[in-house]
Amino acid sequence: MYLAYISQPHGCDYTIGCGHLLITLEAAEYAAAVAELRDRVRTYQGDEELESAILLHVTEETAMPVASWYQEQKKEQEQERQKKRDDADRELYEQLRKRFS
């Protein structure tokens, strides 16, 4: 599998990543990928001509456990919120203990 990362010299507006694009090529071999990319560059319809194109040969792909990453993040955030509540409760307890002891 071949991918190409293409970019315009100045982006295109204030949008992050505007003017940068990762495209999937149909070619299975290097020479065919170069030819396909050349054709895609020549027919590119952007705000400006492209400044660069990087051909990437992908030899392996691995699906990432995105759902579990979000679950871990939510669990960590909840633990942090609970710690803050516990710290606030502990501080209040200490203040009241000092006041009424």
C-alpha cells in the first residue's frame, strides 16, 4: 500500500492542517505509485500549486484500541476528580477538627 502526504506552501486559511492532505494510492508497486502520484499532483485542485509530496510505503497496519484508550482516560479523569473531592473534604475535616477540638 502506498500513501502520499501532499502540502501547499502556505496552507489555505486559518484552519489547522488546511493545505495538507494524506491520500491513498491505488498502485501496488513503487513505479506505479510514483506515476499515480505524479498524475494526482498534476491534477490537484487547491488554492495554490503543491509545494511537496512525500510517498509513503506502508508495509504493516495495526488497528489501535481507541475505545479502550478513551475508557482509560475517563477512568483517570474520574479518579482525579475523586482525589480533588477527597482532598477538599480532608481539608474541611481538618479545619472543623481544629475549630471544635
